[in-house]
Amino acid sequence: MLTAESLIMTLIVKNASYIVQDPETILRSQTISVEGNKIGRIGNDIQPRPQDEVIDAAGCVVIPGLINAHTHLYQNFMKGIAPGLPLVPWCNQVLFPTVGAIRQETHEERAKIAYLWSAMASIEMIRSGITCCLNMDTVFDDVMTAWVDAGMRGIMGYTLVNKWVPEDLRAAEDVMRQKTLDFVEKFHKPEGLTKVFMAPSTLFLCDDGLLLWAKDQAERLGLGMQIHVSEIASEVTDSVAETGLRPVERLKKLGLLSPRLSAVHCCHLNPGEIEMLGESGTSVVHCPKSNMKLADGVMPMKALREADVALSLGNDGCASNDLLDMWEEMRAAVMLARISSMNADECSPQDAFRMATVNGARTCQIDAGEIREGKLADMAVVSLTGVHINPLHDADLLNSLVFCGRAADVKDTIINGRVVMRDRRITTLDEAAIINAAGKIEAPLYHNRSQFAF
């Protein structure tokens, strides 16, 4: 006798050669059932029914979706244009001119551009097995619309500034505060795909009043927070000159250090600051490729880990990385840690994988990052058939994945229980049409940047 329950379609990921439940636990020859937006059972006795959607994962490893814990998607229109500049000249000659060029467009055109940068970035991330990003962005509703259309799990770090950035590139503070609260009310949907964090951009762009307001709102509304911290050496010396405090010391004085906060970069810390981060439960987001490209410095990974600071990984923006690819970021994290410490055992592939999954979920405050019953069904099916990853060493699977895996190895991507890429084809958006539309936008933007150098 047919029942309503027996007719409900379930997603089945069958015959996986391997399942990486977490960096320490790897299963062999198992099947996963997905119930709604959550992982159901894992076992070798699960049989698909005629109405079920099925992904055949034979010859593949199923991994938790990779998590990009810090990015700037609006920079997707700045790929490949940055000369060899450090952070501050880079902002003045690359970042601000592009934002200025976008701002001179009509409201309708700006909305279209925002949708396209978000859609383009979402496609790139989905193609590499990234299932969630935390995005400090130039804020438009259309960014969130593109995430929903793509089926991407996205967190908008609502960027807050009231200093240093040219006045014509930022709103009046009272307007910014109200727009922030309106945006939270409209798009913070913890049970869905979109969330909002408070994101004071960095300490030298915010006075104490704005920082305290952001903290109070985050606590009142139950939001996470993210902020750039000690990215470059001059940021520290300038902070001491202006306030008498190093950046992390200032955060502690204002009461911002907490498990709610993720601090991005943290290249220039002293032992006392590292201890403060560890004691407070603040997490740190490592962006190794961006830090190398801009010559920012090197995050002290060993000292932070010894202080029990949870480390996650971010691509940062495409203007200072050029790719939204967590496979490259994991490799860069391992290799940068090893060469900077002159210790070939300083950071393991398991450490990097944890940063890109389990710890990324902690930073983003989502119940994901592992393949276990009841967790969000955010997963990637990764082919193990490529010549570059073979012969595969069964006992060292994560070594092979982190050192040899590529974004192009991702065959299927599942977000919130939905297959958003199947057999390398995006199922949610017209990829070719979006690439074509973005190309038509980029040409005039590129030529208009020269008007807005600061």
C-alpha cells in the first residue's frame, strides 16, 4: 500500500568509494541518504527507490562542502588587473577606482552588476565544491537574490566604515546604520540560505562608536561578526600611535573579542594578542594567497594553534587572489606554514582540510563541515579518476586530496540538500548567459576606473 511518506523523493548519493566524514574519519564503500536539507543515514544497506534522485559516486570521494570563510565578491570584476602593489596603494589605485566606477552607474545598472558579480562568483565556487561563503561586500539586495537563484549558501558581512574611505564612496553614518538593520530584517534567514553578519571592515576604518554599535546589534540580533585585523605592519604601528593600543588590544578593550567574532588575516600579532584571541574564543580566518600576493605578511599559524585558536580559510577577494578556489588555498596554507617556519611538518593536509570544513562552519556559524546524520546536506562529490591524483594512496587520502586535488575534479555539488551542479553542469543558472552578460559589463567598467584614482 502506497503512503505519502513512501512517495517522497530522497536524494541518494550511492556507492561512494570514500566518504570523508571529518579530517580524522574516512569511510569506504558507503551510501548517503539526504532527507530534506539534512544528511540522513550513512550505510551500505541503503537502496534507492524509483522516485529518488540518485548520484552515483563510484570512483569518487564525498567530502563536506568547502567553506570560504572570508571573501569580497564585488571584486569579481577586478580579476587579473592588479599590479604589484601593497595593500594601501592597491586600495587607492585598484579597489576604490573600481567601486567609484560602479557607483557612477544608474541604480538599475548597479543592481545588475551586483547580481552578476554574485552569480559569477557563486558559479565559480560551486564548480570547486564550495558550498558556503562569508562575503564582506558592497551591499546590494541583488547579491542575495543571486545566491538564492544559484542555490548558494551565503553570509553577507555587512561592511561598516566611517573613516579613511573617501566620503563619496560611503554613506552618512546614520543612513548606513538604518540600512544595515533593514537589511538584516530582510535577509537574515538562519533556516534558509542567507544570513547577515556585522562586519566593521577594519579598525582603522571605524571609530569606537561604530564598533560598539555593531557589537551591540550583533548581540541583540544574534548575529556573527567579522573584521580585518592586523593585516599589514603599518596597521599596528598606526593603531599604537593613535590609540596607544595594538589592534587586538583595542578589540579586547571594547569587548568585541568573543566566539561571535572572526578576525581576518592576523599577520602581525604579538604573544599577548595571540593569548587574548585564544582565551576569548575568537576565531581567525587565514587568507594565505591574498597575503602573499599583497606582501602583507604571514599569519603565525603555530602560535595561534598552540593557543587553541580555531583557524579557518578564506580566498579573500578576486582582486588580491584572482581565484575562488579552496583547493589552492588549502595547498597554500600548508606550504606557507612550512616555509615560514622552516619545518616540513608544520601544517598537515588534515589541518588544512579542517580549516576549510569543520572550522569554516564554526566561523560561519552553520551546522555543516562534516558528513554526519542531522548535519546540513552541504557536500561535494569529487572524482578520483584523474591522472594527476593517481595512483591513489588509500592510506593517505587527505594527502592526495589536498596536494593533488583540483576544482575541476568536483563532479557534483549539493547545497542544502539540492544538487546545484551535476556532472559539472550548473543546474540552477544559465552559466553561459551570465558569463556573456558579465563580459559586456566589464569592458566599460575597466575603462572608467581611471577617473576614480585616489
